[in-house]
Amino acid sequence: MLDLSPILPPSPLRRPILGLTLLSHLAASRISQFHTMLEQLSTSTNEQDKDILNDVYIRWPVDLERSLMEGSYTKAWRAKSRAPRKEYEVLAEGLMGTIRNDIASCHEKAYQALPLAEASRLLFFDNESEAMKFGQQRGWNFSPTSKIFTFPSQPKNGTTSTTDAASGGHEDGESAGDLLERRGLVRKALEYATELEAIV
């Protein structure tokens, strides 16, 4: 593609579009692409990119990503109402879905059960019926009498090999749940390593 920046005047929508691109990477959990693009913008010698990291359209997704990396989900959730343009709100909705799923995954690993009211609050739902629908989609069990979610002991996407299945999932006295959890941690560590390598 030809660089026509010396000939054409800079587009007034350039920075909003760059910000939307950053936000789309964030919403799709493409963190390595997000940081790669940010690095390219910060080291650009293009006159149009002067002080670009301080631009409101770029700053907003950057601050949002920082909140997510800190685990400040409430701060990230509230930032949605301060989107710099209407177009950002559409992608922000997708990001909020990603945040909900991340929080839900943490709860599944940390707790055996969670009251409906607490799940609604932690997952930023306006009413309990939305939380119930979300829980059903994730395969959570719900008791209408106690109004408590219980989480399946085995992760939805967890798989065991035929060797593990034949041995009952045990390895040197290790339970099937421990084995799956260990594999999940290894998989996560490899994903982080791949993203770090892409950033560096």
C-alpha cells in the first residue's frame, strides 16, 4: 500500500479510527496486537502522530486496558459511560462481555457456590433474571429454593486424554480436578509467554 500522507491532508477521523482499532483488539482479547499497535504509534516519526498517546481517542482504550490489567473491573465498567464517541460504545459492549466472562471464570475456580444476588452484583447485571440467563449459558446449576448457583466441578472446555481417562484421571495420587487445573495453568502461562514475546 502506498503512503500518500505527503500528498493528502491528514484525515480528521484518523485518530478516532486508530482508537477504535485499539479498542477492537482489547474487546477480542488480542492483547499482543493491542500493545504492538501502541508501540508503533509511540515510535512513529509521522508528524500526524505527534503527541498521539495524549489524544483522547487513544488515551481512552489505553486507560481501559490499564484498568483491566490491574483487575479494576469496576473502573473499566464505569469507563463505558465516558466513551469519547458513540462508535466506541458498540465495541465497549463487546468488551464488557469479555470482562463478564473473565470474572465468571475466576468465580468458577474460586468458589463452589455463589448466591444469585451476589452473582448479579459481581457480574454487573441490572437484574437477577439477566444473571440467571448468563449462568445457564455457562452451565451453572441453579437452585430456585436457595437462590444459589453451584459451579460444575469440571471446566467446560477441559479435556482429558484417553490415557488419563483410562487411569481415572489420576497421576501419582493426583485427582482429575487437580490435573485439569494444572493443565489450565500451563496453558495460560504459555499464552502469556506468546503474548509477551510478540510485544518484545
